[in-house]
Amino acid sequence: MFKFKLIASILFVSLFFLGCKKNASGGKAQISGQVIFKGNLVTSGTVYIKYGATTSPGNDPTQYDNQVYIDASGNFTIASLYPGDYYLFAIANYNVGGLGSRHVNGGTHANIPHTKSTVNYDIATAE
């Protein structure tokens, strides 16, 4: 009887931890925000996301798990996430009036605390 209870307990704990998803896509939470360069909205570019990260994995987009585009209003939304930690990294070209465009990038750590949360994180960029 003891062996049965031990095996049942181990199986229950294993299934419990396998059922708890964190730091991935497929959930009901989302991250939204804006990309900013010197106080101005960046209206074209890409936001990359790394699941389960609190620090930057670097400037190489291949090191990230997914991506979304910045819209013409400077907004981005990454939907269908689970609670957990994520690192966001933006790469864009910013038009500086008649002076042409500048390549800008920057990143930030984001945390989703609850299953159905919508959290806002702006990403400051630099040249």
C-alpha cells in the first residue's frame, strides 16, 4: 500500500508541474507598450521577445523566441503569454526629419504577474 501511495504522489506532483506553464506562448496574458527614441515614438521596427529571461540575451534577433512589429502609432502588443519573466528587445530605424534615419535599439525586462494580465512596458532605445 505504501508503494502505491508513493507512486501516486510522485505521479501527481509530476503532472502538477507539467501542467503549470510559464514563460511561453499560448496563455491569456499580454504585454503591450511603445518604443521610444529621445522622447519620440518609433513608428516602424520589430520587438523581439525572449521567454523566461530577466536579462538580455544580446542584440542578435536569432537569440529570441518570437517577434512582433511596431505599428504606425508606435505601439506593439505581444499576446497569448503565460505569467512569468520575459525580455523585450526592439530594433528600428527612426526618421530624424530631413536628416535621414538612424538605427536604434534597446530592451527591457517584463514580468507578467497573473494569468489574464495585460501589462505595459515601454522600450527606450538609443543609437
